[in-house]
Amino acid sequence: MSTVFKRTFGIISLIIAVLGSVLVLEEFVTKRYDLEALLLKGFYEEKKDTIDVVVMGASEITLGYSAPEVYRNFGFTSYPYAFTINPVPLWKYEMRDIERTQHPKVLVVEINGAIYLEDKYIHRKGSFTRLVENMPLSMNKIEMINEMSDDPVESYFPICKYHDSWSEFPQEDVPDILMLRKKGHAVLRGAQSNLYRQKIDHYPYYPSEDEMMDLNPDAEAALRDFIKECKDSSIEHVLFICYPHIMAKEEYYERQMRCNRAGEIIREEGMDYVDFDRMLDEIGLDESDFFDDHHMNAPGQRKFSNYLGKYLQEKYDLQPTELSEKDREEWAESVDYIDRFYRYYDEYTKAHADDPYTKPDIKLRDRVRAIKVLDEMKDAG
């Protein structure tokens, strides 16, 4: 009996060791930690039940929301749970994972992912991969893989498909993930921006209208399913929003008509919805606050984050969670960094005003290189 026990224990120990080795290899050998992956990883580093507001959505959020700026002015904690092309069929899994790790008082949902027309965006495999590879193992993740994955083995063990990058170890991303692990939170809490602007073609601007266009049928079905899950969730307040854009092309005018239809569905279901596309003047946004015609730059991010923070505080009487002294110190550090972040943006863009469309070498992100630049600003006073 003792021999059987020893062999069983040895086999189990070997399996655990192999799985542990695979996890370490996936963490530091495979090349997966681009900017948005780090943003998602940062969410899971936040201490449990310390986030008051989660802002969920697509690239509008990744470039247009600043959690430290909101904390500085309104006192509540927040985090963007977002990545480029975040389609509506994934939202229910994202919300479940948000609830599993935090219990936010408000979930803000930016609706861009519900108004894609083409199936290649609604059912985009790359978006599923982005989410599943940066989501910790849980029953929610297992259910998502079982329901949506074409290759469960790769979904559970991404290292299988990244074998071509093993020879490139150590990956250039390793210092960034090590910084995140050491800090225990993302220094900038997911805030990021570009230091240059793309040229916006000056078509005649299209006015805001109440006309509607139908959604993709699969998107509408997934939106209605998600709304049902919102009603059944433990999150007290869910606010759907349309993020501000510059409507300089006909495709964005048509996009707004689909937003109108999505907003109608959301309100018919008894949920809160605000179209900030119609409120640029009230918010104080103009073309200079945008990186391109649908993403904000740092000044726009700062303006809208404060406007949204005030809106949430007043509409939901939002009271900040009581944080520990250490947590308050860490958020104060993030505020200090965001101050330097905006100062660096202002100084850089002013110095390069004659050539604002040239891409610089540095990007303002939660990257070791960018944080080093911000640290040097502190040392220089």
C-alpha cells in the first residue's frame, strides 16, 4: 500500500511540476505581452474588492480613459477592462470575470463592440484569443473555452502555438511583466496614449441624428443576452455609453445610427444609456483632443475621464471604497505618475508642434521604458 501511495504521489507531483513549468514558460518565453495584454494582466493584479468602477469596452477605452485622473478628482478607484475589437459575444464572460475578482459599484460598458456589422468582427477569433490568454484559469474561463474555442488545447495551453518564439528567449516583454508582478498593480492603472496625431480628413462633418440602422443579427442577439446577464448580476449599476468620436466620414455617421438602435434596445430593456457622441461641446472636446477620428489623445482622455467621473458620481451617488493606507499610497503614486504622464505629453507635443504626425520612439504606457522616462522627470523636478 505504501508503494502504491508513493507512486501515486510521485505521479501527481510530476504532473504538477510539468504544469508549473508550462505556466512559467508561457509567462516568460512566449511573446504575448503587448500593450493590451499588459492592461488586462494589470486588472487581475488589483487587490480583490478594491475597484469601485470598471470601464469595459474596445480601443476607445484603452486610449480614452484614465483611472488615476478620476481617482485624483473624485476619490473612487477604477480600471479599464478593454482591448481592440472587443465584440459583444465576449462581454458576458468579461463581466463574470470582473465580478469574480472585484465587486464594482458601477460597470460602464462602451457599446462599440455591439455595433460591428461584419461577422469577421462579431466572431473574431483574435479577440477571443486576446481575452482567453490573459484571463486566469477559472470555471468562467473553462466555460468560455468549451463554448467558443475551435482548439481547446491551444486555448488552455497557448505555449503550443507559440513554439516558434521559444528561440527568441528572453522576450523583450519580460521586464514589463516583471515590473507588473513586483509592483502588484499597473503603475498607470491602464492609462496610455500616443505622442503623435494622425491626419483627419476634413470631410463635411455629419450632424447627430435620431435615425437608426439595424444591428448585425448575431450582435443584437448577444447584446440582449448580455443585458439579461447584467440584470441577473450582482453589480448594482450598469451604464451603457457611446464614446465620443469625430464624425468626419459617412461610415461614422452610419455607425452612430447603429448606436441609436443599440441605445433604443438598451433603454427598452430598462438599462441606462448615454450617447456622449452628441455631447462634445458640453464635454469641452474638439478635434485637437483626438489622436484620430475615433480615439482620443492624452488631453481628450483627461477631459473625458473627468467628465465621466463627475457623471458617475452624481448619477449614482458613488461613494469610494475604504482603502488601506498602503492602497491609498499606491493610488497616490499612480496620480503622481499620471501628472508626469500628462506633463511629458504636453512638453513633447509642444516641442514637436511643427511635425505632430511623426511617430516617436517612446510611447506613454505601463512599460519599463516609459516608466523610466517618467521617473527621470521626477528626479529632474
